[in-house]
Amino acid sequence: MTVRALFAEDMLLGRLVTGIGRSPKAVVAAVVCVILLFAAIAGPYLTPQDPYDLAVLDILDAKLPPGSESMGGLVYWLGTDGQGRDMFSAMIYGLRTSLGVGVFSGIVALIVGTVLGLTAAYFGGRIDTLIMRVVDLMLGFPTILVALMLLALLGQGLWKVIFALILVQWATFARAVRSAALVEKNKDYVEAAVTLGISTPRILIGHILPNCLPPLIVIGMLQVANAISAEATLSFLGIGLPITEPSLGLLIANGYQLLMSGEYWISVYPGVLLLVLVFSINIVGDRLREVLNPRLGER
């Protein structure tokens, strides 16, 4: 990586931090994201029980309202669901899965889209045409519809959901990277690198890619939120994760039929957590977009 690129990354990071710090709304959203990320990582140490360990569950504790106490003395501050699981513990475990699916699928989709976008922009010609026609095809259908079709063929499963989300996300990254790389590849520093005989991979990774980071950062944040929402939707519909896996979408689905009977907490609390998570990520992503996009202007 060139010295120019290193300085550019330092300036970019400082600009992002400063931009978020100037928006109270973005600061609150960023703090919420950090707290939820910490809760997801440290989940097993924060929860009073493993809600998916059948040995610790008691059907007599099923559907207890918030604040109830079990026969063993454990207080269920957010109540229990139909299987007797502590809702707080179940929500933290569901948060771990939802965040993991969103972040992992987003990172892999970013890598795939970046490689294909850089390849299309730098080499052009038939390679560019082929890649962009596939991108146009992928973006021509609603994301959730494509994911539904894929999972209808693949079946339920954590890695199948991740695979489906990667397939529906990479095209967005590819188009953004290609647009940014087309601007960069004709600049003097790239032509100088070619003249000096620097290898193509080094030019792409060390010279062009660092200057494509701003749109990638924004799209990456927003795509993580979209992936979390898509996973929750698929799991709620019963074609995403199996019932044995923790997921915020599954928790919402588990309590949906009980809303009218008064056990609102089984569905509402996971729904609120999902809303807060996605909303916070989107606020941070929108703020980054404002900071990095000169046309919008930094406020």
C-alpha cells in the first residue's frame, strides 16, 4: 500500500469519527450499536441461562409475565416464552445470531463484490460487460424475493441463509466499486504505477481500492442492516433458520400467535430489539453517507 493511501485512510477515519461526533443522533446510534455488539459477543456471560439448553428449561415456567419468579428463584425480568425460556437470554442469543448473519454475509458479499467490481472497471471490454450484465440481473429483482426463491430450493439452515444473503448482496458492492474505480483508473498516479511496471494486483489493491473505500463503508453499513432485516423476515416466514436456532425473527414468530391472548412480551420485546438494532445501524450509515458525499454536504 502506498504512503498516499495510508495518509488517505488516516484522514478518512478522522473524518468519519469527527462527522459522527457532530451529530448527537448519530452518536447515540453509534453507542447503541456498540452496546448491542458487546452484548452479542459477551452473550453467554451476560445471560442467566442458556435458553437453548433443554436441560435447564421447565415447561412450568412457560409464558410467565415480566418480573415473574421461577420455582428455582430465578427472576424473569422480561418474562418467558412458550417453552419456558427466559426472554432476556433468548433475545441476547437471538441478537448474536442475527448480528452474526448480517455482519458475516455483508463482509463476504463486500469482498466478492469488490473483486468483481475492480476487475470489471480495470479490464473493461467483455469482462466488464459480462460482470455488469449479471449485476443488472441480480439488481433487477427484489432482494427478499431472490432470497425466498433460493431458500425454497436450498431449504432451512444457518449457512444456507448466509449463502442466500451473500448472493443477493454482492451485486450492490460490485456496482459501487466499479463506478468509483472507473474514475480512479485514469488518474495520473495509476498511469504512473503502470509505467513503473507495478503488478496489476498491487495497483488494484494498493492504489485504486483505498480510494474506493468511502462508498464501500456506507454501503457496507446499510447492507448489514438490510441483511439482518432480511434474515428476520425469512425466519419469521418459516423458511430461514430452523426452530432450533436462536434468531430475533424466530422469537417474533414464536409469540406472534399469542399476541391476541395477552402474552405480548414474547413477540414485542424481540421486535423492539430488532427495530432498535436496524434503526441504529441505518442512522450511523446515513450519517456516514452525509459525511462522505460532498453533494450532501457535511452538517
